[in-house]
Amino acid sequence: MIEQLTLNMPQASSHRFAHFVPEGNFELLHVLQHLHQGIVDKGVYLWGEKGLGKTHLLQSCCHHAIEQGLTAIYLTPAASHACLQVMSHVDLVAIDDLDDLLGSMAWEKALYQLYNQLAPHQFMVVSGRRALSDMAFLLPDLRSRIQSLVAYPLKPLSDQAKRQALVAEAERRGLQLSGSVLDYLFVRHDRSLSYQMHVLNRLDKASLVAQRRLTVPFIKSVLAD
């Protein structure tokens, strides 16, 4: 059997359930962690604006399934709709950015066929930026199928929770973020967690090259480049 099928999801990715801060999203996290226990029928649709953790959760679902000995694939709009035709054996199909797939008849037909092929032990986890009621489908039958998924709006994290998540990720990389550094990052830059994680990636690489601790002056010099 195929152990893992992925697109743009490195096995070393830190996107795991254990690294997701569930503040306000405890029920959704519980459901995703227990999908293959039949907690829902067919799967889940989760939605919300950019930066709330949709990609993190979809990739976490895939890693979690693979760790249980199941097969999983994570797909983005960069994939070809034709790949859905060979998913009949895959236990979990995670599809990111549904908004960008709708309006393509080829994609909508492929998604419709995939849904209809799902066996009782197979599931879909789909993400989008908007509620399904606000999205335009070419195929009414696809709308009805996707609407049968259990829908969860992702709730944004408080700044305190974002800081905790950033500190935890930094510690996993062997880095320390002081209170003054956190204040600088959150006051002077976009406070979305996805952006802060992007900044942390840059700082991690720069710190390794320069053999420097993450201080405010050093961070200023790195982000000014």
C-alpha cells in the first residue's frame, strides 16, 4: 500500500496536533483527532480567514492518519484535478483552499466523484476561507455533498495564545524569545500567527548563520534586509 501521498507537505513539518493551540477550537480538534473512530460521517469542512491554522490542521490530520498506519494525502489548488481519480484507496483526503477550486467544472466534477466513492472508513477534510453558504458552486450536487460535511468555523487566537504558540515553536528549534522580543514582533509586525511563524523561520536561519541570540537589535537587522 502507499504509505504517504503528499503535495507540499514535508514529513518533517511541525504541523502536528500537539503543536496546535486549540483555544476556542477544542471541539474541532477533538473531532479531527478521532475521525477514524467514526465520530462524524464522511468528514469535516473547516473555514476561516487566512492565518487561523487551516493548513496546520489539514496537515496534522494527514500526519496523524499515517502514524496510525493509514494512508493520507494533502492537496492544494496547485495539484491536478486528475489526481482525485486515483484516491479510491486513500483513507484520508485533505483538501486546502476549496474557494480556489470552485468555478472549475473539472475540479467540481472530480470532487463530486471523490465524495461519492468514499467508503465508510474513508474521510475528507476540506478547508475554505468562507462559509459554504457564501460560496458559488457550479454543481448543485457538489454543494449538497460538501454541505453534508460537519462544518466548523475556526475561531481566532488571542494574542496571548499566539505568543505561547510562537514561544513553544521557538523552543522546539532551540531558540529563546524574551518578553521584549515578543513585544517587538507583535507591536511592529503583523500579529497573525502564520506571519509570526514565517518570521520565526527567517530568524531561525539567520541566527544559525550568524551564531547570534534572538535580541531586538539582531531581529531588526534581519528583518530590515
